Amino acid sequence: MVEKMKTEKKKLLIFAHYYIPDVASTGQILKELAEGMLHAFDITVICVVPSYTGKIAEEYKTKLFYKEEINGVKIIRIRVPEFSKSNKISRVKNILGYFFGAMIATFKVGKMDYVYSISQPPILGGLIGVWGKWMKHAKYIYNIQDFNPEQTMAVGYSKNKFILNAMMWFDKFSCKRADKVIVVGRDMVATLKDRFKNKKVPNHVFINNWIDEKEIYPLPSDNEKVISFKKKYGLENKFIIMYSGNIGLYYDLENIMRVIKKFKSRDDVVFAFVGEGTVREKLVLYKEKHTLNNVIFIPYQEKSDLVYSLNAGDVHWCINAKGIKGVSVPSKLYGILAAGKPILGVLDEGSEARLIIEETKSGYVTEPGNYDEVEAAIERFLNEKGTITFTEMSTSGREYLVKYLTKDVSVKKYIKEILSC
């Protein structure tokens, strides 16, 4: 009995807006983090029913809460309203459904030693973690994947000073109440310090996000499933410049389309956009209006097929809108490095993603808004296809990832930092 008490694992409650099988990048990261920490913690996740696309399956429409277990992780799912990504009101209702549902679900779990939440949904993700800390008398770890309102301000999503000031006050409140703040970029450390004017900065640490290098890895061009993917979407015998991920507000994709338009007469190159998001429809309309026959839109790929779609690209975009430096790190970077593909980076100088690309020499980078240089980078890649330069970019990026950006490396850091609270 005494021995059992000595070895009993600490209990960790994770608040996750999305969790597998949802394809949100944060949901995938949290799945790998939770499962990777099971040897150290007894873990419960509170999240929404699968609904990242806005639609909810019938089996999740009859009750308010659903309990299940996936790979040893206990899960409480909250039913939320369906939504449209183009309708702000429906999105707000959906997010508030999660927030208040998560507050109630907190009472459905027992004693907890640690509470962990991420900065999604914006502001509310931090506040639900504070709620969990208070209700469970637990240590609170706040993982900031994206700083808000800084992200909202960078893309001009809202210019209402009252709302932005309120958002800042609440998220600083969450940071202050956290026993530890974890950020995912070196540039984000500076943002945290700037928030507090370098005075009474919350206890914090930087840990990179990651990808499972055993799931995403380089494949030869004659791989059967890579060829099958290319055939399915008409990409055969083309030089493929691919964007894979959320086609959302924070990536300046509407202006990038204007650069792509300059290559509309090139039938040897195709620009493939893989994913969904709030600006996808605008990009499709632009393609149709300007008859961009070498632009193609492809749906989200199942996680098990991601290795094939990523390997189908010859070059991958890694883009952030201007002003995102220190605010977030595009998670797509890790998949590109894992697949061993050259990168066309449009990123602020000093941002985490750009620092990694520059350190590894795994691609060409330029500043957001510098569209002439973006065009020049595309030309450069087209001229260098099949050269040793491509091979060196691919190899150096993959080698760096295997050494520094794997799941095991980051998960060990998370365990250490949580236990040290």
C-alpha cells in the first residue's frame, strides 16, 4: 500500500478547445503531448465534440457531455452549436458553448494536481485555465500558442480599442495567475516581457512545438501513394509549390495570390492549396476571376495521408502576415522540415520560424509585404529545381528537425516544466 502511494501518478487536467479526431493543429499537438506524458501523469482532457469543420455528427447531438477514452487519455467532450467559419455570430456562440461547458465539466473530474490550458480560443483559453486552477486548487500551466489581442491587431480583425484593451487585460490576468507560462518561440518570450514592461514578468519558459518525425518523413518521388495523390488532383509532371494548412486570416494569402497571378502562363508549375479556412472562398473567387488554371485547391488530408501530400510538394510556403512576429509560430513549418522539403518563407525578420529556416539554410525567406522578392524567390526555385541546392535544403532541414524539434524532445521538456511548478 505504501509502495502504491509512492508511485501514484500526479493528475493533470488539460483544457483543449479541439482534440483528435479534429484536424486543428493544436488538437493534434495536444493529442501527442497528452499521450507522450501518460507515463508521468494521469490525464483528463476537456474539449468539444468533433466539430472543427463547423458540422457535428448525429451521435454527438443527444447529450451535453460525452465521456470516452482514447489511447489511455480520459476525455470529456462538450456538445457545442454548429457554426460557419464565415459567420462571426455562429462562431462566437460555438466558442462560448465550449467555454461555459468547460466550466461545468470541471466539476465532473475529481482532484487535480495540475491544470493546463492553451491560448485557444483566444482569451477564453487562458481564463478557463484560471477557473480550473481555482476550482481544483491546482498548479496552472498556461501554454501560449498565439498571443491575443496582438494577433487580432496585427491583421486588423478588430480596431475597437475598448475590446482590444479588455482582451489584453484578461489575457495578462491569465498570465499573472499562471504558475508557469510556456511560449513556443524565442520571439514570443520578448512579447511576454513587453506586455509587462519587463516588470514582474510571469514565470515562463520557451519550448518549441514539434512533429512526430516517425509519421512525417521524406519519401522518394516514385512512391506509389505520392504518385496516386498527384494523379488524383492533376499534379503530374508539374513543379508543385504547395501551401498546406489553415487558409485563414493570418497568412496574407490574398496578396500572395496576386504574385501567383504573374505565373499564370507557366504550365510547368502548379500552386496547390491544401486545407480549409476563412479566406479559402476569396482565393477561389480570385482564381476564377483571373483564370488561374495552374492554381488548385485540395481538401484537408487525413493525418495518415499527410505524409504523402506533403511529399507531393516540391517547395512549400511558410507564411505569416506582417506583424505576426512574436505572436505565433506557423505549425506547418515542422511538417515541411520533417518531409525534407525546401521552404519559401514569407516571415518577419527575427521571428521563430524565420530563424529556424535561416539557421538550417532550408529555404529562401523574405519580409511579408515584399512581393517583388516573393516573386523573385519563386523564380529562383523554378530555376534551381533538380539541383544540388534543393538536395542540401531538404537534408539540412530534416537533420535539424530530428535533432531539435521532435516530439520526444519537447514532451520531455513539458514534463520537466510541469513537475517543477
